Amino acid sequence: MNNALFIIAIIAMLALASTAGSGLSAENTLSVNFDNSPQGKLEKSELENLFGKLQWQSLNDRAEIVAEKGRGNVLRIKYPKGSVGSQAGGSQFVVKLEPAEEYWLGYSVKFEKGFDLKRGGKLPGLTSGGGKFTGGHGPKNGEGWSARYMWWKGDKVILYFYHAGMKEKYGDVIPFEGKKIIPGEWHRLVQHIKLNTGNNSDGTMEVWFDGDQVLKRNDVLFRLNDQGKVDSFYFSTFHGGNNESWAPEVDSYARFDDFVISRKPIDTSAAGKGAEEKTEKVKDKVKGK
């Protein structure tokens, strides 16, 4: 093997190693659906089969794979009556990503008919530091951030944002004007994050809800001194809030499907067509086969 071919081979091996354990394919895209997953209780082993190695998980027997007519299998999460917070309701897990300056995330969610939205609750998003910068624990030295969503004050939708420039202890609230959760209907959420440079307020945050761009900012201070790269997908969903006034009065359920995590732009349309193909080929790519 000549020197040029040897160098190319080494570069290829390093590229594959950089995605090992992260679930990302060699194309730097992770596409996950549940069509080939066994129905019933979602086990950690199947979750890692889909997303790659997890930093941690807390499914708490409230996550299952069920069939959805006309769609295939989907992930169903339970929010028990009276539950507030992640210990009592919903489910959480953290997918480790190769640290980078920029990522895209898309997924679909449906609150089932009869879902008690109450005062609000959390929905998944990209983060730096897994779930570290949440729950009133903001970054002290610009070392990380989190960008989850919430359903808010009933059916409204917001970005719930912890970052170096945050003004509130419990994260900044950025509303998506005119957008509402409609139980019984699928919604598509897509976010694009490109981190700021140094201590400059020049980071990019974009969000699309059902194909409509609801947030576009190029003045975001995510972090300080180039710390806190995008390194995690935080699947986090539960009611709360921190007291019983946030608790659902009936057992409630939401469904999730068609996750896409990528370092390159993804489809921002309501359907997400082209971003996720429900085929064995895509599932094999997710596993890095």
C-alpha cells in the first residue's frame, strides 16, 4: 500500500471511530423509528440497539412500543395520574453524540386524545452536558446549556432554554406564537443549533413547528470560551413544574416517532419526508452496519 492510500485508510478508520458509541452513521446522521422493534415494554437493550450507547436511561416501565394504524410502530410514553417530575411520570434517556459545533434534531410527537396538558411539561431537545443544565441548575461559567421544549400553560409550545446568557433561574421561555398542541394529531419539531464563537453572542438557534419556522435567532450566547459543545440528545418528557398544580388528573399518553439527529441540514417540513425512511436499510445505517 502506497503512502497516499495508507493515509486515506487511516482517515477513514478515524472517521468511523469518531462515531462509535454515538449511534451516528458514517454519514453523521442518526435516523430512528420503531417499525422493526418488538411491541411491548421498551427495554434498555432495544433502546441502545436503536440509538447507540446511552449515557443513562430512566424509562421506569413507562415506555412501550405500540402499533399506530397507517404509521407502523411508535414509542408510547405514560404520564400517570397525579405525577409531577421525571421520577413520577414520563421517561428520560441521554444519547451521547460526538461533540460538535452544530447539530440538527427532528422528531414527531402526538399527545393522545384525552391527554391532560394541565400547566405544562417537558419535551426532548439537544443539550451540552446531558441533563446537567436543567432543573434550576444553570451554567455558572458558560460551560454548557440545554434546549428542550415544553408544552406550556395548556396547549401552547415554547423553547425552554438554559444557556450562558439566561436571565431566569429556571431557564428562559421562548414562545412559539400562534402554535398549539392538538391532542390526537401528530406534530413535527425540528431544531438547528450552531454554537457561538468565544464569548460572542453570535450563535444560531432555529426551530420549525409543523413545517413553519417559529424561531430564528443569530445572536445567541450558548456558552463562554468555546466550551459546551453539542454532545447530547436529551429525551426528557414529564409533567412539571415542581408542585401538584402541574399534575395530570388522569393517566395520559404521548407518542413519539421518526427521530433524526444530524450534523447536516434535515427536512424541516411537517411530514419530515426524506429525512426518515422506514426501511431496514436505514435501520442498518443507524447501527453503523
